[in-house]
Amino acid sequence: MSKEFKDILDTCIDRIILKGESVEQCLESYPDWANELEPLLREALYTREAFSKEPRSEFQRAAKSRFMLELTGREDKKRGSILWGWQRQWAMAVAAVLAVIVMCGGTVGASTSALPGDLLYPVKTSMEKVQTFFTFGDEDKANLYIKLAERRIDEIQKLSENQRNIPDTVLNVMSANTDIAYDLANQNVSSQGELVAKIVNLTVNQKRVLMRLIENAPVEAKIMIRNAIERSENTYDRAQTIRERLQRQEKPQISPQDVSPSQATPIPAETGTLTSSGHKENEAENTTPTPDGQNNASADTPSLSPSLPQGTATNSSSPLPDSNDGVSSCTPEPQKDVHIDASADNQVSSLGSDNKSSDGIFLSSLSTGH
Amino acid sequence: MQKEKTVAQRLKKRDPEAWTKVYEEYFPKIYRYIAVRVSDRVEAEDLTEQVFLSALEACQSFKWRGAPVSSWLFRIARNRVIDYKRTDKSKKTFPLYENITSDTVSPETEAEMNSDVRQLIQAMGQLTPAQRDVIELRFAGGLSNAEVAKILGKSQGAVKVMQHSALAALRKKLSGLRQS
């Protein structure tokens, strides 16, 4: 085949792969070569479609959280660092010891109210890093990350009230901390109810603050804020799903008055619940991986990501918990007007793509003027 | 070209905004490329994450030499896959481009791969390594000829030749498989 044909073939493949044009459109451009081109272009299109597998949205979200945390963590570390190798390690060890000593001092006290951009803000974030380092156990870590995410949204609110610039990193760190808290809560079984309730509250508050913020934000900032809102919504959906499942498991099936204590039999916990869309929640949400690293009950990776079916989101207008509420009880909570999801009905919808659903929720919630 | 240079400089400075954009643009592409090469979702996810963390680790020593950022990322991805294939793990469970049957593919992988993709990967086993590289980077990675040429260290003309011969070979092989 001539060089000219190979060039035409390459141009057509670019049009199909990179611009999404059809084979027919390409053939129209080169009618003299149609006979030779068509079979190869059809093969190219077939190959492209066969290889178009997208990463799982839960994995993508979790991976991005970890990446952003690594990026922003390294940002803080690298700023002003001029030490090498063993000097840096030694300096970090000394800094850690000093940080503990300083913790008792006034500097720390003064830094707790520092906002991004203030002189003492790096002291504040350094103290937080030391705190995370010395916090052990999933439950304590989850509570710590919830607290840190709450601090970030408070900082954002204060910056907004004082009409100061809000750095993108604060939004990213807030979202990353929330995701980490969720991942830990998803693993933690004993106090899971309490943790997810806190995360639901947290994400509701995040969205409320960010929605107010986006109204007056410049165009370039709107994108970052919108992303942060989307992440809050996604985490809310996931936390709320666990919360509802726990509530269903705790709800008694029969009235205790109907059965005498001697006759009462333990009610088996539901092993899998159907959402109203008909999707069955993964039974293996808390299943530990088998020794070969594969999770028998689900195809999920042995990671911190939740095992919700891909593309499923809960659009229920569930009532907000009381802000002081810890573990959900059997007592039904009062309905409230404000909720993170703008959908008016309680149906769970199965969504084809997280991106599409998030855009839909975001736009509809903008129109309701939260 | 200038735009690519600016992006590279911002990545080197660990600009969060630049990194976020690059991450969001190339993450699915890197994943698709690796998924085709390792034929295992779990490993593909792990390797994809490693690519970006490695890039972040290495960005300070990154020197822009006129190649797009995509070439740098895909080169890291390609090296990761090569390292992975060298491990015993990859040899035991997920042989690539050999006679892929249900005996050699794990039940999980088989469930995920439909018959078309299996046929395609089987057909790709008949290609030369260079032809496979071009097909994987072009069609799984969604890269342009220029980007592929930079990654493989070949001229654009050479990539076009390999692309043509690879497609022709695939068509011939797949026609046989589909008829059978």
C-alpha cells in the first residue's frame, strides 16, 4: 500500500478515535479509497470500542482522593525545604518532637484559629498532621478526619465571610478528608452507625456552605467549587445508604409485646437489601478479602471503596439527623426540609454514569436555590 | 508546543490545578491502556494508581524535551506493565496474548471479558510486539500518531506503517475467528 494510503488511513483513524466521527464520514472524504479504507476503519472502530472499558467510579474517586492527599501533602512538605536525605529525616524527627513540646505552648493555641493564608496556618496544619500520625484505630481516625473536614469547611466559611481568597487546596483537602473518613467508617463495624451519621451531617453542611459560596464566585473558581459539591454529594449518598441499611437492620420485625420473653427468638439480620430501583446492595460490603487477595462475594478490590453497584446513587430525601444525634435509633426522625439531594421524590434511581447524575443533581439543586 | 511546555513546568512545580487537570484527562486513558495489557481489573486499577503516584514522585526531575505530557505518563505506564509482566504473579494467572481459554483466565476475568474482546486479544497475539504497542496506545490509550511515535521512539511514518499492517492482520485473524 502506498504512503499516501497510510497517511489517509492515519488521518481517518484520528477522526474516528479523537474526534468521534463515523466511518461513513471518513469514506465520504476519500471516495477513491473507500474499498480499501472501509474494512480497516471498521476494524479500527471495533478495536476502539472493545478497548473502551472505563474505570469503576468508586475506584476512580478513591484513587483521586489518595492522589490529591499525596499532592497537597507533598505541597506542604516541599514548601521551603532545602534539606537533603538524612538531614531531612533528622530535621523531621526534631520537628516532630518540637511539635509535641510546642503543643503545650501558646503558639499552638494561637494557630487554632488561623485561616489559610495566615502566618500561623502552616503551624495549624502541621499540628493536624502530627495528630493524625499519633491517632490509631479506624474509629478514632475516622472521627479525626471528620473533625478535620469540619475545620476545613469552617475555614472556607470564614474566608468567604471576610471576603478573602479561598485556596483550591483547602477544597481538595476537605474533600479528601471526608472521603477518607467515609472509607474508614465503611470498614469499621462497631460504631459504623455513629460515624456515617456524622458524615451525613458533615456533607450536608459542606454543600450548604459551598452552594452559598458558588453564587458569587468567579468563573474559574466555580469549577473547583462545583467539583467539591459533587464529591460531597457522592459521599453523602454513600453514607446515607449505609445509614439506611443499618436502620433497617435495627428495626424490630415484631412488636416485643406480642411475644413473651421466653418465646422471643433472635431475628436474623438481613443479608442483602434491595434498593427501590431493584439493585441489590452488595452483601459483601464488609467482607474481608480471602488470602489470595480476591473478594469472593464481590468483584471489588480489597480497598477502602464501598461496594455499591456502579452507577447507583440514592436520591432519597431522607431526613437530616439531629446534629447531636449519634447512633440511629428505632425512633423515626422528624422530617426536615433541607437535604443534600434536590430530588423531590424518594425513589432511588439507577444512574448510567456518576458524572451524568451528579450534573443533574447539581443543576436541579441550583434551580431550587439552596 | 508552548502550551505543553507550560503544562510541564506547572507539573514540575506541583501546581495542584495543573495536576488535577492532567489527572482527570489521562486517568481513564491510562487505565484503559493498562487494562488491555494486563487483562485484569484489580491489577489494572493498582497499576494505574501507581503510574500517577510515580509521576508525582518523579515530576521534579522531569525535563521537558519537546514531548507531550501524555508521552511521559504513558512511558511510565508502559514500564510499570513491563515490570508487572516480569513478576511471577503475572505469569501464573493472566498470560497475555497466548491461547486465551477459560482454562487460563480466572473466572472473575472471564466473567468480565466478553467473547469479542477475548477474540480481539487472541488475535493481537498474532501481531509483532511493535504492532501490538501501536494498537494498544492508539486504540486503548486514545493517543495520536505523534504521541505514540514519541512514546515508542519511532518516526510518525513508521507508526503509520505498523498501524496499517496491524489492522490488516487483525482483520484477517478476526475474520477467521468469527467464521469459526
